[in-house]
Amino acid sequence: SSTSTGTTVTVNPTPTTPTISAGGPTTFCSGGSVTLTSSSATGNTWSNGATTQAITVTQSGTYTVTVGSAGCSSTSANTTITISSNLQVNVPGDTICSGATATLTAYPSAAGGTFLWSPIYGTNPSLNVQPNNNTTYSVTYSLNGCTATASALVVVLPNPTASFNMSPGFLSTDNQSVTFTNTSSNATSYVWDFGNGLVSNDPNETISYQFNTVGYTITLTAYNAVGCSSSFQVSLNYKSGLLYYVPNSFTPDGDEFNNEFIPIFSSGFDPYNYQLSIYNRWGELLFESFDHTKGWDGSFGTEGLKVQDGTYIWKITFKKPETDDRIQLHGHVNLIR
């Protein structure tokens, strides 16, 4: 009799190169996850030790799947997972003058993403704002499901107002000193132009001026901490000082010369605030005039009685044109017929 034996031979299919598909973004925020699936239903070995067709990962790294069977060569594929755990955004603040515009710009730590500003709506990296008061603005930056928020303060400074006083307010002599007192507000620095070639950055100044017939123009420019400015300008003109002449005698004898006692004022007085009074030696008022062009003819009373020869007292009261100061002058005049 005869016998026979047999052997079973199993032929495994040659594995094909797998592919890995991700069930979501491969870059995501810390705390998130993604499912990676091999294209091969069997024979999978993942770099993390798993042997399933799909794995869920929560950490950064390169994940490889190898597909193979006994006695057959294996093939593999890989994919990289990135965790965006340090997403940041920065917005520098600004200081502006009232009525000015500030441009706020967000600087994210990664490229791409979206922006959302508040309390003024905006979706661009930069936002133009014009607040009336100090205001805080915030921006939310989003990328791959991650968000980062930053805020910026815009400080609004009041605009400067330039102003000053000068004393005296006019020139009356050569080499005259004028004091300039700074009365500006909301300013931190100053530039003076005194109209005579001199400039200064001091808050207050005293300047000596030479005589000229056209005067000078003084300009003060005031600046605040961020360079906003305001200018104030005043003319410093030449005005003659008090010029007058009072005669010490007159001869009201009817000829064509010196028939009237009349003080002569050329400048430095207000012609609408002038008074001339004449008294005898007993203090009796003989004559009064409020017109600087009209003098005393040596008469007394409404009937025009002539007074005797002698010495009479005069008093002149007037006001300076630039101020309310009143000046009184006294003296004697001899009447000779």
C-alpha cells in the first residue's frame, strides 16, 4: 500500500503603501485632538505602538504607520501634528492730542488668522480711532481654533493754548526792556520769536528793544508732550512818551502874540480826558477848560472880566491813553498886560 502527505501554503498579499488621513486640522490648540486613519484596514503598526486602523492624538509629533504581514516587506507613511499652545498678540498703545487719530496695530505670534476689535468694530490688523477721552481698545486674534487677546490704552492730551502778557505793552524809548510773562496752558515746552532776531525756549523772558518806527511782532509757540502746538502773536509798537510844554507867562494885551495861556501837549495823553483849571492866590477858581486846544485869555466869569496882572496857579489833570492812570500837573503862570 502507499501513503501521501500535503502542505498548505499561504500567500499573503504584498502590502501597498498606506496613506494617512486626518479627521481635522493637524495644527490645533493645546487641549485639542485629531484622529489619524490608515488607508489599510489591517496590518497597521503605529509609531506610538497602536495596531488599530485609526488613532487619536493630542500631542505634537510625527506619527508613522507601517503596514506589513509575515514574510512580506512593509511600507509606511507619516504625518506631523503641531500643537499651537503659545498663540499671542500684542497691541502697543498711543498718546494723541484731542481731535487727532491714533492707529493701533496688532502683532500676532503666528501668520494668518483673523482679528476682531472692540469697542470699535474692525477685522483688520490695524484700526484707526479718534477718542475724545482716554480709551482702552482690545483685539481678539484667532488661528486654528486658538485665540489670544490684547488691549491698548489711547491717552488723549488736551491741545496747548499759547498766550502771554508783556509789560510795558509799547515802546517809548530806545533800549527799552520788555518783560514777557507766559500764560500758556496745557504746554510743556515753548519757542519764542521776539521779532528782533532773538529766540528763546525759556518760559518767561525780558528783552531789550532798539527804537524803530515799525515796531516788532512777537510770537510764542507752545507745545505739549506729544508735539501738538499752538501759536500766539502780538505786535509791540512804538508810542511816544508824554510830551508837553507849559509856558510860565503870557501877555493878553490884544496884540497878535501870546494872548492866551495854553499848555501844549504833543503825545502821551488822552485828549478826551483832559482838564485845565486856573486859580488865584486865594484858591478861587477863575477858569476851567476840558479842551486841550482852548486856553485862558486872562478873563474871569461869564462876563469876561479882565483879571489883574500877577501870578496865578494852574492845575492840569489828564489820563494816559494806554492805561487808566491819571496824572496831575501843577505850576504858576505870570499874567502881564
